[in-house]
Amino acid sequence: MTERIEKLIEEAKAFSAESKEALEAYRIKFLSKKGILNELFAEFKSVPNEHKKAYGQVVNTLKNTVEEKIKTIQDFLEEKESVSNLHDDLTRPGFPVNIGSHHPITLVKNQVIDIFSGIGFNVSEGPEIEDDWHNFEALNFPEHHPARDMQDTFFVEMNPQHLLRTHTSSVQSRYMENNQPPIRTISPGRVFRNEAISARSHCIFHQVEGLYIDKEVSFADLKQTLLHFTKEMFGKSEIRLRPSYFPFTEPSAEVDVYWGLKTETDYRITKGTGWLEIMGCGMVDPNVLTANGIDAAKYSGFAFGMGIERMAMLLYQIGDIRMFYENDIRFLEQFKANF
């Protein structure tokens, strides 16, 4: 008797249906009041006592197999019908698409590139893992120069000849090696310094550095270029240059823009002076020109460098530099309007 039921179990396992009608006929065959399972349960009273347990087990197995098969096929057919309706009904509303945006660092970088591209600067790029020559020596950092200590360098595998670049000036060095004046280029990119991470500083940040080399380039050319940039970038038309020191420029200066004192935020970010430092600059040191294969007696030039994070914090009133690197979707979604 159980052999017949086991054959029915195998039949149930092998069953398949391509339509709801076929599935319903299958259900009626096994589960209706006049179906096979009801007949089997009715025969239970005539089964000898010693076989009742085995008989009951195989009947229950058949019942469970049939119910599971019906549920599986039913789910499949409903899913198939849903997909079919989705593609066939052209009037069905579409699913909303989440609109992404550029990262604020990218937004500011692109804005800087657009401003300098408008006055003839091209964009040059270089490797983030640099050698000592392009990152230091070609830029007038001799081996034991104390200015190297200002850079807080990450060295690669304890090899002092390979490092993570500390500034994108290394790109300018590579560009000078392969191009003769006139040179007018900016070098945006990511740089690395071994600094403590806080609300105002990070071990990873982004710079844009510019280089202009030609005959009879003067400090006045540098000042006018930077004044044009501050007008376009910040809408500010007043800058000042304070004497400073950089190994690769002489003379060197820090550039401040007059931010104003209209709001409490202005007082806070300018420390009550109204002036805000935005970059460093200077005339390219003749030693740098010579080291990179350019005739220092014939050509002169200027260079400048600025931090993109610092400008983004100013433009978007962001109080913590770490927010740029945390990938918090709530923070990033605020910049969709700028995309």
C-alpha cells in the first residue's frame, strides 16, 4: 500500500505547470474533497495497527510535497505575470531614479579649472607615488634642507627614494622636463602628509598648483592673475600679498583675500581681521628652472598653490574637513543642486 503512495510522492515532485489552469487541476486532483489525499486518509481505518504509523507518515509526506509544489509553482507564475505586466504596460509609471551629484571637492576643483582654463592654462597630471627628485630636489629641496621637515612625508616601504607626493609641484617638475616655455599649466590632485587628523587638517587633501613660465614674466603678472582668480572664485576684488618663504620660489608670498566682516561667521573664519589666507605663491627660483632643463637667463615665471578643501569649506560654510572623507550620504546629498 505504501508503495503506491511513494509513487504518488515521486509524481508530485516531478510535476510542473506553465499555467494557473494546469496548477488548479493538479490541486483538485490531490487536495479536493474527492481528491487522492482524502481517499488515502479514508483508507487509514482499514490499515492494520502495526502498519498505521508507517502509512500515516508516507501520507503526510505526500500531502506536504503536494502543498509545497503548489506554493512554489504559484509563486513562480505570479512573478512571471508581474514581470510580463511590467514590460507590456507602457502607461505604467516608472520607478523614481535617485539623482547623484559630484562631491564638493570635485565641484570646487572643476570651478578652479574652468577659471584658469579661461585665461589659457592647461591641466597636467602626474603620479601620486613620487620619487625624491621630482618631489624635492628638482624643486630646490636639497637632501638635508630643513624645509623637508615641513612636509611630514609618507615614505613607501621605508624607501627614502619613493614617497607619497606632498604637493602637486612634483607634476610641474615633470611638466618642465618635457615641455619648453611658454608654459602655462595647473596641476590639480591629491596629496599626502603625515599630519594629525582634526577638524582643520587631514593626512589626505587636494591641491591645485599653477605654473607660468615665459620671457619677461613679472611679479605684477602674478598679482593680476591671482586677482582675476579671486574675483571669479569668491567675488572678492581686494587681495594682499605678505612676504613668506618657499624653497621653490623667490620672492615668495602668502595671498590673503578681504573676506569682510558682515556676519558672525566672517568674524570667526577671519579671526576678526576681515582677511583670509587662501594660497601661497612666488616667482620661480632660477635654481628650479635650471634643474628642470629651462634656461634661467632667458625665462622667468611664477607659481602658486592652494588647497581645495579650504576653498570648499569657505564656499559651502563647512566647519569640519573630515566630513569630506566620511561618505555620509546626508552630507553629500546637499550638493545635488550644484551638480
